Amino acid sequence: MSGLEDLYREIILDHYRNPRNQGELETPPAVMAEGFNPLCGDEVTVHIHVEDGVIVDMKFGGHGCSISLASASMMTTVTTGKSLSEAKDIIYSFKQMMSIHEGRLEEGSEETDSPMAGLGDLQALQGVVKFPVRIKCATLGWNTLEQCFEELASQ
Amino acid sequence: MSFNVSVLKKDFPLLSREENGEPLIYLDSAATSQKPQKVLDVIDSYYREINANVHRGAYRLAEQATTAMEEAREKVSSFIKSDRSEEIIFTKNATESMNLVARSWGESNLNEGDVVLVSSLEHHANIVPWHQLAESRGIEVRWIPLTESGLFDLTDLDRLLDGVKLVAVSGASNVLGTVPPVRMLADAAHNVGALCLVDASQYVPHRPTDLAELGCDFLAFTGHKMCGPTGIGVLWGRSELLESMPAFLGGGEMILDVTKEGFTTNTIPWKFEAGTPPIAEIVGLGAAVDYLESVGMENVLDHEKTLTSYALQTLSDRFGNDLIIHGPNDVSVRGGVLSMCYQDVHPHDVSQILDSHGVCVRAGHHCAKPLMKLLDVNATVRASLYLYNDESDVDALADALEATGQFFSP
Ligand SMILES: Cc1ncc(COP(=O)(O)O)c(C=O)c1O
């Protein structure tokens, strides 16, 4: 099954079947952003509630494929409770992982100094890199979270 | 030539490609068809033996290249039963053909408030050029609604036709398969003094085409969906219309004379073929026409009808309500395009699992976003059949769908 198990890791399927933190938050106090993948028409919404520079609550919604839903769900679990700057670091590392060339992935994925170190469960998403059309699915929620930060900054 | 798919499959080298040791199952011919060996050979020998620029050299080689290109025009012309090959204009693809009509005929004939009537299932290529005219000239784009089963709802046709200058519809849908009553629409258009354009991208490759039967004024289609190469499309138009229309692109080939003050245009078809044409692609399209004619378009149509019935039946027997197939059930009004939604598995995920079984289908909006909105989906999984597909391909699709269900079930 040509790398399918790399793409659909068990933990990804688990988040897809049982998404965490699905829904909305009241705005204000929360802020909201909408992301859109023009290739497939998928849409995602992200709501975050930030108090004293810490993300105290986050919800996501919309519709998409298993990869985009699971990735958004995992994103909410790892970034909720983090400070804005910690969350930005995680986003940065995640995007680094998504832009790693497939070849480098095979060689050095387990090294502790790789950009994936510290991403925990999110590392399960690294197999997406082998399926370039799906990278946009995996990053949709993350880009939308960044839009929330911009929204916050502009307030 | 009698019709035998297992023999015919061997004409297409790519279909013998294997994926993980299994034969590749190609079910995406609505996006582009595979190419028979003969077409590949003709393109190859064109470059090896007769390549030269056309219409310009007095040497024999250049004459041969010109003859090869103009013979291809004759072939395409007789393939759609046009009796005047100067009515065949070579373009880059169907998209350019429709843009040519919008820019040349539309810009010079349509004014604010004029209406272009399209249907709700059109490809973006038959929507956006009209939206552009709405922006530049203030025309109105009006939509023929669809019935529940994806047929054109023409109950209000008289009202829809009010103020219409052009009816622009698909000959066959690339999403639902629907084959609308083009003749009736062309007649209705003419009755109110309008013209009729048919986007025949999914029509000409799959059934005998007879312009007199269709009754339209413009016909657009694309070479790569009919066993020909990419980069070559066709616009057929009535000669009196083409003659009255201004040139689309300017440059070499399309002129009779150029001075510092201005230019005069060449006669049709060359008036609309500015610059060096895609000669090898044109010659390749001629070979594709030869190939399809040797198989027989009646045979292609019969085969696809039988196979589409088999597919509709097999899929509904095996999946029942788990699988929604959009579009009409009746194969007399639909082609072999099956747009599906499987349980609540996202089309991307379905096509990913199908791919792991060597089955190539398309997932997405198929360049028909207004239709997607109407169907209330973001995307569908689309399997499309052609002359080289058979029941084993449909069975492989069904098996792979079943595996998809198992993969995503909790
Ligand atoms: C119905 C229809 N119209 C137009 C097109 C555009 O064809 P092309 O991209 O070759 O211009 C397509 C194919 O994508 C089609 O299916």
C-alpha cells in the first residue's frame, strides 16, 4: 500500500474520527479567522481566546479531509495553554517539518536536533511530506491560527 | 474494425504501466485521455521527417509540413461533419476557443444589458469569459437551472431567453455526465435571434458529432481529451460569422498586409491563427481523428453506454446508500462520467486510497464551482470512462472503494 501507512498514522486517524476542540468560541472575547484551500474548496475556522498572552482556549470548525481535520485537531491540543510566543515557535517548527524535502526525511528524522524535535505527536504528520498535494491540507489550520494572531495584533 | 477492448487497450502504451506490480486502472479520461501508439508515432515522425515552419517556405519540406497541417484540418472537419474546412480554427485548447468567441464576437456584438445564457453545470472555461464580458461590457450572465437528477430544467425557457444574444452550453457535462438537448436549445436560441455555442469538450471525444444535427453556431473542443496531444484545441464556427468577426490575436500568419499605418487580415481560418501554430500537435490531432474513426464513434458510444450502465448498476448494488452518484441515471441522457460521494469520507481521502490500489480518479471541484455549490458539496470523486475501459476497471474501482470504506471505518 505505497506509503499509505506513512500518511494515515493511527494517531491521525484517531484525531480524524474523534476531533478534539471542535466548535466555536464567543467573539469577543475570542478572535476568529477563516482559512480556505482554493484547490479543494475546504474551509476551516479557528477561534482562540487569549488572556495575558496565553492561549486559554481554542476551537476549530469547518470541513475538510482527514489530514486537514486531524492536523487542526492536533494543533489545538498542542497549542492550547501555551503562551503566544511558545505557540509561534511550535507553528514555526511544524512548518519547517512540512517543508522538509522527502529525501532528508528518510535520513535524519529521528535526530534530536532536527526541527521536529519537541513536536511530540505532531511528528506523526511528517509522512504528509511524501504526498505533496496534501501538504496544503495539513497546513490549512495552522495558517488560520496565524491569521488569528494577526487579528489579535491588529486589535 | 470490430470493437474489442482487450485488443484496443494494447494500442495505448501507458495503459500497460504497472503500479506496485498491479496494472494501472485509468479512470480520469474526462481530465485527459491516454494516447494511442499511432498518435505518438505520427508526432515523432513529423519531427523526424517533415518539420519546417508552415505557410512560409517555398521549399518542398515546408510545403510538406503545410500539407500535413492542412490535411489534419480536413480530417477534423469531416470528423464533425463540417463541409468547409476553413471553418476549423486551431487554438490551444477548448478554453482558448471559448475565449476567442467571447473576445472577438462578444466584444463586438454584445452591449450593456445583453444576456448570455449558460447552464448551472458549466465548466469554468464556459463561465469566466462571460463574467469577464460582464465586467468589461456590462452584459448579464443568466443561468439555466437543473432538475434534481441533474438535467436542464427548461420549464421556464421562454422567460430565460428574454434578452438573450448567446446560449452557451455544454454538449456533455464533465461532472454529471448530463447530455442536454442541444438541438432544441439551438433552435430556441435562433427563434429569439440569438446564437448558440456548444462546449463540446466532453462530447466530441465520446460520440459521433454531426454539426447539422446539433444546429449550433460555434463548437469548441480540445484535442487532449480525444486521444490527441495537449496544446491543441478547435473552434468551429459558421463561416459567415467567422468572416464578420474581428481577429483575436495579432501577429504573423493572420495578416494579408501590414504597413506603418495598419494591417488587413487574412481569410479564415488563418485570420484567427496568429503566429506559428502548434504544427506537430495539429498533425497529432489528425492522427487521433484517424484512430477514433478506425474504431468508429458509434462503437465508442455504444461501448461507453453499456459500460456506464454496468458501472451504475455495480456501484449501486455493492454500495447502496453509502455511495451517492450525482447526475442522471438514464444512460440515454448521460455520458460515462461518475461523480461520487462515498459515505462521509472526503474525496481527497477516497482518491488517495484508490491511488494506493492503482486506481486513478479525480477529486475536487472539477472546475465547476457553481455546480458544486448547487450540489451542496465542496468536492466529489470523479471516475470517467473511455473507449479503453472495461468491466474489470469498474470492478477494480468498486473493490478499491470497498477498501476505502474499511480503511476509514472506526
Ligand atoms: C466541459 C469542459 N469544458 C472545457 C474544458 C477545458 O478544456 P481545456 O482545459 O483543454 O481547455 C474541459 C476540460 O477540462 C471540460 O471538461
